[in-house]
Amino acid sequence: MVGVSGVVRWAAAAVGVALVVAAAGYAVAAAAGDAEAPASGPGEVTVQLDVEHSLFAPDELRVVEGTRVRFVVVNGDPINHELIVGPPDVHARHATGNEAEHPSIPGEVSVGPNGVAVTTFRFDETGTFEFACHLPGHYEHGMHGVVEVVPADGRPGA
Ligand SMILES: [Cu+2]
């Protein structure tokens, strides 16, 4: 009987060790999750998009659903650019169309050489939305990025 009792105690100790290891592993995973860009929002947030050599920086954003993003496009290039934000059909229209100016539609704005332009877009659905410049050749050059919209209840501590 003593022998069996000893085995049971050892097993209990082993389980305790396993739990500690699992907890440590969870902590590491949580820290890694925090290391990626935190989601902005909800509410209204301002994001500055710098343009240099026909590329957006940053080219990846994360926001909580329902966030209204105020994009401030700072064009460091001596040529025209535009910022188009939205679902795929919006991009398809601009990729095949040739609208010269985007004065007042939310999520669509033109920015002149070394100029600054502002547009806002509210992200009400989760998913990945693209932003891009559809002036000839710019998208192909790499002038595009993504906004990842995450669920509001998926935020740590929310
Ligand atoms: Cu451009």
C-alpha cells in the first residue's frame, strides 16, 4: 500500500509541474500576441500614411470594428498620388476607371506633389480591407496596403 501511495503522490507532483509549464507557455504566447501591432480604436483614430517613392508607410494597420479612421496622407514625392480605401468593388472601379480627382468621397482622396490630404473611412465590418493608389503603374509598383479589422470583443482586456 505504501508503494502505491508513493506513486500517486509522484503523479500529482508531475501534474503540478505540467500545469506550471503550460502556464508559462501561455504567457509566452500572450506576449508574442502583444508584440504585433495593437489594434487601434474603437472611436475615431488618426493614422498618418507617409508616401515615399510611391510606397505607403505603414502598409499594415489594425483597427477594432466600428473605428473611424482619419487618414492623413503625407506625400513626400514630387508627383500626384491618391488614397483609395474600401472593399474590393471600390478598388476594381478605380483600377479600371480614370477618375482624375477624388475630392469628397469618404475613403477616396487625391494628394498633389509634396502635399497633404485627409480622408476618413469607418470600418464597420471585420476582415481585411485594402488601401491603394490606382494611378497608372503605382499599384503594380507596390503602392498598396491593408487594414485588418478585428472584432471589438477580441481585444485583450476588452
Ligand atoms: Cu501613387
